[in-house]
Amino acid sequence: MSFTEQLRHENDDLFKGIFNHPFVKGIGNGDVPVEAVKHYIKADYEYLNSFIKVYALAMVKSKRRSDFQFFNDQINFILNDETHPHHNFCNYANVEYESLQNYPLPPTADHYIKHMLFHAQNGSLAEIYSALLPCPWTYYEIALDLKQKVDINEDHPFYEWISFYDREDLKDLIQNLRNRLDSLAELADEDEKVLIKEAFRKSCELELKFWEMSYTCENWSESSEVSV
């Protein structure tokens, strides 16, 4: 069993929790509450902006041009391709994409971003890969799981969203990230492996919490004043 196969096995409970979350099940059923969809887009737009920063920081820690190219390609993917599922959600919610941009991050999204940036700034390249990997991996498996459970055709309101994440190039990206992490894990000592596993586990937990944050329209309390 490879290192990333072990990670997937150890975190299967969180993957299953994501598959069974009401927001994700609602995507399959085509009946997610509109306000939840809008809340998701507001947070995910800013989350992906920070994902770009994490890729940029990973590039700084890289030494080979092939690694520079890899991270540059992923930045371009987010900027130019990963807006498509957002547009599908916007069409479902009957709202302009631009109207859901530049909002303050809800607590869970704020936590997730700071978690990734912490590893990008303070951790090894292996930690960065481990913190990044759950995002594309869970989304790809969400799409596979939904296609197994639901009859997905072009009339389905989330057909474009599901089809976007059930793609061979996304599968290839995940395998590329896994291969890179597996190679680095072979060189890591036991202490670093613990940090790598913790980064992966926390990202999986925050992926699940991100869906819950969106579904419940989580926000900060209106007042930050503390009674004494």
C-alpha cells in the first residue's frame, strides 16, 4: 500500500461523511437550498483565490523547472477552468456570479485557508501537497459517487457541475499529486510523516465542514463584543 493509499484508507470516514452530507446529496437530487448554494459560492471564490497563493508558495519551495511548470498549470486551471462549476451553481440560483464575489470568509472557510497557508509557509513541500490533495480528491470522488447513485443526464440541474469533476484530467491531476507526495514520503522521517498525515486529515475534516458551513449559511456573529 502506497503512502497516499494509506492516507485514503485512514480517512475513509471523512470521505463517506462528505458523500452523505445533505448538501452533497442535494447536488445529486438536484434540490440544494438556493441560499446554501449562494453561500457556498461566496466562500469558495475566496477559498480558490487562497488556493492559488498556496500553489505560489509551493513554487517558491520547489527547485526544478518541471515543478514550477506543474504549479503554474494548476494556477491557470483555477483561474480559467474552475469557474465553470461556479457558473452552474449561479445558473441554478439565478444570480450573477460577480454579485457573489469579494465577501468576507465565514469561520470555517477562514480556518481552512489559514490551515493551508500555515503549511505552505512553515511546512515541507510534502506537507503542502498533503494539505492541498483532499480538495481535488474529495470532489472527484463526490462526482463518481453521485454518478453511481443518481441518474445524471443533461437535464439534471447540476449535470455540468458533476461532469466537471468527473473528468480524466482531474483524475490525472490527483494521481500526479499523489505520485509527488508518495515520492517525498519515501524520504521523510517518522516525525515528518506525522505532520503530513495531520495536514491531510485536517484538510479532509475541513472539506466536510465546508459543506456544512455552506448548508447552514454559517457566518460570524453580528457583534464581536464580549460581556465582562
